[in-house]
Amino acid sequence: MNKIVVLWSTPRTTSTAFEWMMRMRGDMACFHEPFGEAWYKGDDAAWPRLTADSERVKGLSVQSVHDSMLEKALEMPVFSKDMPHFLPPDASDGFLAPFTHSFLIRNPAKSIPSIYKRGSDWVVAEYGFEEHRRLFDRIADRDGAPPPVIDSDDLLENTEGIVSAWCRAVGIEYLPGALSWEPGARPEVGWYDNGSWHDSLSASDGLKSQPRTYGSIETQPDHIKAIYDQALPHYEHLYQYRIGADQTQVAMA
């Protein structure tokens, strides 16, 4: 079976732009939040705002997603971008074993206002910071060493260096040509909306900083500030292990 590389993130962390770069490589089958689709729409949907009228996809489940990824890996290497809070809490070691795990983080002072701007009715369980840290610690304990961690700011400030270091860490070739692309619609990453969550990606031509159009954490409602207070320790925990903490890891390619 070929390698299955998973980048685990929380919402609004530049993760879909990273996924688009992986699609530009052309040498890996790419999945866009497949466990998320099952969490929201599957037979075993578990999202906290689920109602009788919520869209469902018959036959879609966490297990069917897992099976699809393993089946695709028999043909070619696989990349998936997803979020740990979409996994079942009792996911077994065997369930996680086929994956090469890596993590993407972003300062919650930036990601949480961005989430709130587009998802004002979200509840804490949909942010996923605690689950993100929990999975990171689980993989680190299993392997005796932390899995690769990318910080979004580092990624956008030193794209070539961070991406090349990440590629080495997960055991794939670094392809610099994948760092840029033509702007355009991205239907491959829009199973859950009409593209509004990825308008910046559609307008972009590569991995680079985009203008911020939301306020600072200090301007947010009190319940959003409370979510930030909960999220910050989890972010800071992973931050200490990020690629680039030791600058010798990220010499420019």
C-alpha cells in the first residue's frame, strides 16, 4: 500500500490552500475533509447542531471514508486534509495506523475571528482545538517523538523552507512548482457550501498571506473570547514543536 499523508488542522488555518498545493503536485490522490463530510452528513453524523432536516448522504460513514482512503492507496499515494474532531472519540490505534500524521496550527487570535465571521452559530465542539491537541499527543506518545507541526504564519512567511521541511518529515518529494497556481473556482473543496468559505483561495495564485477582513480577538463577543481562552493553551502546546522552532530544519530549498 502507498503512503497516506494526513494533515490535521482546526478551521481557518490556511489548510485548504495547503491542500490545493498538494493537488497541484499531481502525484497524489487528494481528499478534502472526508471524515468531516461523514461527521456532518453521514449515517453516523455527529455534529452538535444536527437536525432532522440536515442534509444526509446514505451509506457515508467514518468507516466508509477510511475504506475509501485505503483502497485508493492501493493505486497511488494519498493526501488528506482533515480535522481530528471529525474522528470518533474511540478511534482505535489500528484505525490510525495506516496514516502518516502531521499537524497545521494557527494562532487562535486569528483563526477564531475568521471562523466567527463565517459561522456565528457554531458551538465549541466545532472548533476542535482540544481534539487537535489530544490527537497530537496520542501520536507523539505512540511514536516516541512529536509528529511534524506547521504554523500557518511560518508557512506563509517562509513557504519554500517550511514546505520542503514538511515534505522531508513526511517522506515525500518536495515539488516547488506546486507552490503556485492559476486563480479560479475550487469545486473540489466545496462539498459543504457554495464556495464562500474558500473565496480567498479561489482568488489566490499561490501560498501567500491574504488581507484580513475580520476584527482582532479584543473586538469579539464575550463567548468568542471565552473560546479563545480555551483554545490558546492547546495552540501553544503544539507551537513549541513546530517546524522552524529549530531553524536548521528549514533552510531554503
